[in-house]
Amino acid sequence: MNTMQLTVDNDVDKMEKYSQAVDLLNNGEVVAFPTETVYGLGAVATDDAAVKKIFAAKGRPSDNPLIVHIGNIEELALYIEEIPEVAKRCMDAFWPGPLTIVMKAKQNVLAPSVTAGLQTVGMRMPDHPVALELLRTLKKPLAAPSANRSGKPSPTKAAHVAEDLAGVIPCILDGGSTGIGLESTVLDVTLEQPVILRPGGVTKEMLEAVIGFVLEPNLEEQKIESTPKAPGMKYTHYAPNAPVYLIEQEPQIIAQAVLQLQQEGHRVALLAPTPFCDLKANFFFTFGDESNVEQMGAVLYDALRACDKTDATIILATSTELQGVGVAIMNRLEKAAGGKWYK
């Protein structure tokens, strides 16, 4: 399959390119497009045959539910049985934006493959001009997980999508680099107490300022649930080719680890804030300023993908504080590492 890459960032002829993407989607195909979080791989969410092409392209397990993206808040009532008051307050505060809200789905409206057998569905309105233009031109909902091979770091550039899916999908809408770089926060409002199923750019603190107390289970607590209600709760994600180990953000500990691993014959890639650049790892990829967690989030997946372009045999990634977006960063790093810490 030939994969078209259509640049729509600051392009005077972009409406023709949106039309090409819309035609593909209306004909049951998948299209990759940018959001403010990561690039998504979209198919019309009411077309089960089209949605199944997402799973096939990604190599994604079919029991992993998909998030549905809409272009206008008025569309929500078409797909949701009842919109709780707490959800309305969250939408007023954070939509469009990086917040997915899990609510009870209307029966027999969305494709069965979207909900993976659940009675709920995660809905969001992305805050990206390309995503919104695509959705509003299409006038249909798009089911869209991240546009990468399942288990690999999520794509924050069109080039990342092409690395994984060129020749597999028909079209990539190139809208430049995404902004936040981490997938959306997923909030389940179907329970008595709202629960964060996946941390992201909208933090627990931000949510609690709007709706009061919100539960946020850690990675181990999330595993107790046998059936996931949100993407990323059941399978290892975000992993580059070489094994990843988390390590404390202490220069002496890291220096000793790098030396020991090199003596064992490893080529070490270190993912850490800028001040750690002189610790003599074979490869160094910076998260940026350790005090700027938003910056760290924006470059995390790019750094993990950069490791795949080296011959590193092991990756050490420094931990960060569990505050604000730092919770989302650690969530992704723990999944990339499969929970492994360097000892």
C-alpha cells in the first residue's frame, strides 16, 4: 500500500487535502492525524469494518477499547445515554482539550469494536486545529488510538507515524509536532467517585479544582481490574526495542550504574534531565529542564524513539516527582519499563 503524507500545517491548499482524508474515512479507511496530545489513527466510529482496520494496522489486541473523538460538543448526545453533571462541568472546563471522559454508551450506535464489549465509552474533543477541522469536515465521530504499532512509543510527529505504519495505512495528515506529547487523561464518571484511569495533561489537581475529590489509582492498583475501561490499562505500552529500566535521579547512582553496565558489555542510553549529560553514557537523550515537567512530557516519546536509532542494549530512564504532569510521565515510563527498576 502506498501511504500518502499530506501536509496541512500552514498550507494554502489544505482544504483539498482534508477532502482527500475525509473521502478515505467515508470509504471505510483509516487516516492518521495530529491532536494536541499525540498522533491518532482514526476510523469512523460507527463503521465496525473500518474500526477493525485500526486494530489490524496497529497489531492491537481487540479487547482494548478505543477513544472516540468528536468535533462539536452537541454531537455527544448522539452516542452517550446520559451525560452526568460532573461530566458537563469537566467539559466546560477542559474541552476541547486532553481529557477523555468515560460515560455510558448508547446501545447499538457505536461500532462494537470501539467499546470492546463494554457498556461504556471514552469520549473527547481534541484541542488541535487539524483534528478539529478534520472532524468538522467529516461530521462523524472518529475512533482513534495512537498512530503507532501497538506497544511502541506513541508518535508525536508525522515521521514517527511513517516509521511504524508507512505501507500499512493509506494516509497521514501531517500537522507538525504535537504539543503536549502525552496521551489524554482518561476520567471515568460512571462510578460513584470519579476515577482517573490514565493520567495525562489534565492533572488530578486540575480536575479536583472543578469537581472535587478524584481517585487516582497507581499502576499496581490499576492491574486489579480484570477488564480495562480505558486504553493502556491492560498491556505494556511505549516500549522501545532495548529494555528500559527506571533509575533514581541521583548522579552518583546513575554514574555507578552506567559504569557497571558498560563493564558487563552493554551500550547504555540514558534518558535524563539536561544536567545529567556528562555521566558518560554511550548515548544521552535529554528530557529538558527537570523543573519543567510539561517540557519533559512533550519530548518523552521522541526520546524513547531516538533510542531505537542507536545500538544501545539497555536504556536507563530517570524518575520524576509524582506531582502534576509528573504523574503521567511516571505512568508512561513505568509502562515502558514494565515496572522494572535498576538495582
